[in-house]
Amino acid sequence: MFLAIRAYLGWRQTWMTSDTASMSSSSDFEAARIALGQQLRGLRRNEGLTARQLAATCGWHESKVSRIENGKALPSPADIRTWAVACGAGSRADDLIAMAANIQLMYQEWRHLERDGMRRVHDQVQPLWDMTRTFKGYAQCLVPGPLQIEGYTAAVLRGVQRRRAIPDDVDEVLRMRAERQRILREKGRSFTIVLEEAALYYRIADRQVMTSQLSRLFVVSAMPTVLLGIIPRSADRSVMWPVEDFWIFDDREAQIETVSAFIDIKQRAQLSQYQEAFDHLKQQAVFGSDAYPLIAEALQCV
């Protein structure tokens, strides 16, 4: 199950490393197509069909099956439904069609959303943050936005702006991000946030900012709306290893952070995988006073 998570978004590399600069929207799009092709291949093999047999059943050339399975082509909704029915898995068609539509939307966002800067992305996701009551967040290498101090957020946004070579609207977005943090103090909302311990050590900003940011974690963990957990580096990861950063909103929608944008997950099958992944990650974390020594140790290393 968790292999499917990494297959769907397995192209994601660690933010803030030199490797991210070379990654393009086209390579991300290709990886997502490959993930869809792997799921379709699984349907075919579960039915015991060869690629040639499936092509004959669907009235296609065998090369079409190969191109789809290897991520060289994105199948149409009609192609996916025909494929699923031929494999005796018609009930899977809607989820797979939605996944293909999401891939296409994802590609358009990467090409267009940030052409004028980062504000458009912020404006698009803000209504979801406003309406959500229950947040679940996981971060592998960055302190999540709602917990960030201004200096840390500025360093992250500046890094993104320079790396993607997009118009500079950082100051405007920084003000909007600061305003979003009001929801941490609003009654009726709850945040369960799980961090990898490694996220405490990545030097995103200068020493003074990092010291203030880590100190801020003590403050937010005491808020009645926040349950902050940290997964120790010594934790047994045989069941659930580090994955891509993500948020789950009211258990209805997930957003996964990528190098260039984000992906919305609303399909039941994929959403349930992230919900289950979060539960496993949470089980590996320590909370409250048990997490304080990990933060304190990181502070000593700044």
C-alpha cells in the first residue's frame, strides 16, 4: 500500500537541495503518468492478460498498451474505462479516471500557476485552509507553514523564488502567510502535526532565525489547538519510512508538496493511503514533554 504512495509521487526529492533545481515540470508529469501506467498494468496482470490480449480485446494496437503502461502516453477517460472493464475491474475506472484528470491538472498548474509569482498559488489554497476544522500535517524536512516564524518563512519563500526564477512577490506572500497563522488561535480548529527530527536540523536560515524558529516550537506545542509530534531519528522505520510532505484537510482532501507546486488528492483510494500513512507516522512520533528534549538538542546544534 505504501509503495503506491511513493509510486504516485515518488519523483519528489528533498526541498532545498541542489538537486531540486534541475527537476522540471515535464519530468514530474512523466513520473505521474508512469505511476498511473503501473496501476493499469496491475489490473491487466491481475486478470492474467498479456498486453497483446488486452489490446485485442479493446480493439487497439499493442503499442498503445505499451505506451500507456510505460508512461509514454496519458490515456483518455474512455481508454481507462475500456481497460478496466476488459480486466474485470470496472469498479476501479472512476478512481483511475480521476487520477488521470488530476495528473493533467497538475501539469497545467506547474506551467501556469507561478508565472506571475507565488500569490496565485496562495489565493487558490486559502479557501480550503479557511473552511477546514481538522488539520493533519506531516513534514520531512521543513517546519510547516503554520508553525513558522516570519524569518524562517521569508528564507523558504526566497529560496523558492530564486530556484524557480519566478517574479518576486515574496514580501506580499509573506504578509499573507503571516495572516494565515491566525487559524492556530481559533477555537474549533485542531492541528495534529508530525515532524521528522531531521527537519529540526536543516539550516534553512541563519543561526538567529533557526534559534528563534526552534524556540517557537515550544510555544506552539503548548497551544490548545496544536498537537505537535516529532519522529526521533532513532525510531524503527520498518513499518513506515519518511515520505513526501503532505496535509490532510478534514479527512476529505490531501495536498502534497512537490518541488514546483502541490497536488490535490480527493480520490478515495489515494486519500485513504495518505490517511493510513499519517496514522503510522503519528504512531512513531513522541508528543508534548517527550518531544521537548529533541527540540532542545537541536537548539544546541544551531
